[in-house]
Amino acid sequence: MAVKKTATPMPEQDPNVRKNNFDEVALGYTPEQAQEEAVRCLNCKTKPCVQGCPVCIDIPAFIMAIKKGDLQGSIDILHEKNCLPLVTGRVCPQEEQCQKFCSLNKIGESVSIGRLERFVADWEMKKNKTSEPKTVHYQRIGKKVAIIGSGPAGLSCAGDLIKWGYDVTVFEAFHKSGGVLIYGIPEFRLPKDIVEVEIQNLKRMGVVFDNNRLIGSGLKINDLMDRGFQAIFIGSGAGLPQFMGIPGENLSGVYSANEYLTRSNLMKSFLFPKYDTPILSAKNVAVIGGGNVALDSARTALRMGADHVYLIYRRSREEMPARQEEIHHAEQEGIDFQLLTNPLAYLGNEQGYVHQMECMRMDLGEPDASGRRRPVPREGSNFILPIDQVIVSVGTTPNPILKLTTPDLKTHHKGEIEVDNKQMTSIPGVFAGGDIVTGAATVITAMGAGRLAADSIHQYLQSCK
């Protein structure tokens, strides 16, 4: 029987409908669609897809279980390496990781690994709604580990350590657990109740969450050690926004993407006045950047009532670091892509609110250090865009509070924490991983770092008598 060359499409909301709501865009596979896609997997003996997975899931095995109709067996395989399958099935860039290595790429489209992961994780969630999920008890060994940050790196690290018998406490600065999964990714891509399900699963396993606790303010690293934590993992991400340093950035109506998305996602500004966290009403919005966060901001602004949303990016579409799926969705929804364009200044009105933006067209020159062609200004191409809101998404760096309150903690010049090949920092017993080490990256790479750190913490504590 010949293998179907094209992937099974996933049902989605109509673009003209979804741009007016915050409901999830992708609707998930039906059992029939999942079966149709699962049979495409060749179950390669060499498992090339696994080499592209940062958390090393046995991908052919979980797909073969779906093919056999053994959904419980499939989710059990996923849980062996991944404590957040509901999340990764939705936001992991599989096309650049596991699916990139799929053997079917030689004849057509790869197996839709992410969609199948989401399908089986959704199946488990629905099953647990009709029957009380079991509370899992692991044998305790009497050693305590502190996790700083409840984002994907911290959650992944906690999920492995709790299985090995450690007492794990996750400290989170915000009032809700989940880190970037809660404050950084919009509801239409990752519903917050999905993240809450994953948090509750970890709580049932025995992980303790201590929210409203900013480590470095009040409790410090040394204080945690004094309280009996024998190892610490820092997974607090890179949440400090960067700006371009151009005129007008202090005008009212100019937001960082971090603030804008946090107000919308975590503090429910899209439900104002039910939730008292307003965002200035805007009709013409400019979003600066070309990554997933920029696209999330642009699509959120559209749903917040903007009439026109510009995406300003200084390179071409081919150089955009965002997922192709998200670019496609944004185009469907009517986002105005102003490519090969760079902002020069934001112009304000008499009341101090941004109302125009001066831009310049760019051309692509020779490749730079990133391997992408360098944008070069086109002389005499300046023009003005009428806008009343700007959302800047040009990168983030780690919050410096841990470095400022932990003198022995070595960092790089932008604040990323230095670690060795075991994820240990310059302080014995203190480990780090995720965006606070690498700079802003993906959810799944942060999870991979969390798993590596968990293994290193386990080895370290086993060697400590």
C-alpha cells in the first residue's frame, strides 16, 4: 500500500470568524483524522525524528500506539519524556525539529507529529474530565530541590525530579504558575486552562508551587540553601524587554511585547472591564519584529479591536524566524506585512501619545553572523505611517535581579547565566537552563534544558553524602 504523500490537514476556525475572538484557532484532529495520519508513519528502525526532539520522545512508538488504537499506551509513552504534551502539541515548532528529520520528507510532507501529540494529549484530558485522575505517589528520598521559575524549563525539571523521589518546590514571581506559557502565548494559540491542566498534573505528582515569590527580592539564592534546599535550578527565563533606542520610545502608546501580552494573557485585558487591566484602545497598530512573539502581538491587537495592524520587519518573509504556520495564520487574518522596512522614530501629538511612525525601506545585502542577509537602508525611501499604538518585539534579556543579589553567579555580558555541560552554574549545587542561559528560544528547547539539568541534579545529589 502506497504511503500518502500529503499530511492530514487539521480543522481550523474560519479566519474571518477567529480574528474577532480569542478561541483556539486550530481545532485538533478527530479520531479518524488521527488514524489517517498515524498510518503514514514508516516506523523507521533508525528513528531519525527522535534526533530532532529536544526531550527525546520515542516518536515512532507513540504514533504506532495510535495506529493500533491504544491511546492510553500512546500517552504513557509521551509522559515518559514529556510532562507537558498538551502544551508542546500546540506550540512546539515540530517542522524545525522532529518533523524536519522525518523520512517522508524525501517524497512529500512529513508525518504531522505535533498534531498527533496534541490529539492523544487531548484524549487524556477529556478522559480525566469524566473520571478522577489518579494521584501518583513517588517514594520520597528526603532531599529538597528548589526550582526558580515555573516556565517550561522549570516545569520539565520538576517533572523529572519528582519521579526520582526529590521534594520539589517551584517558586514563581507571578500569581499564576506557568511562566511564559501563561503570560507570553495568547489564548488563541495556547488556552490557559490547558496550561492549568498540566500544572495540576504536576501537583498530583507531588510538586509544590509557591507563587508571588520573586527570588532575589526577599528570598535570595543563599536563603534557599539555608532553608535546606540541597540543589537549585534557575529557569526564570528572559523576560526583560529590549528596545531599539530610537526617538519617541517613551511616548504613551508604545509598549513592549512583554507588557502587552502579559496584560492580555495573564491579566485578561481583552475582557476589560470584567478584569481591570486596560490596554489603550487603538485603531492603527504597528508591531515591530518578525518572530513568534511579534506575530502573537499583532494577532492579539487585531482581536483587541484594531482596524489595521502593520507588522514591521526589516528583512523579507523568507528570513522571518516565526513559524510558517503562524505567518500563514496572520496573513489569513489580514495582518499588513510591511517587510524590508525599519522604524526610525515614533512621533507624538500634543498630548504625548504616539500618532505617527517614520520608517525607511531596506534592501538585503550580504549575509551577517546569523547567516541571514543583512538589511541595508535604501537612501531616500523614508515614509510616514499613521499609527496610534506601537508594540516592540525585538528581543529580551534576563532580569538582572538574580545577578545583582548573587555576586558569585557568573553571567555573560547580556545577563545570560554561564553554565557548564551539566547545566551547573559557577555556584556548586546551583543549575540553570532555558532562556536565562540561551536567550529567548522555544518552549521545547527550554524543556530539553530542564530535563538535562534534572539529570545533572540527580547525579550531583546522589554523589553528595
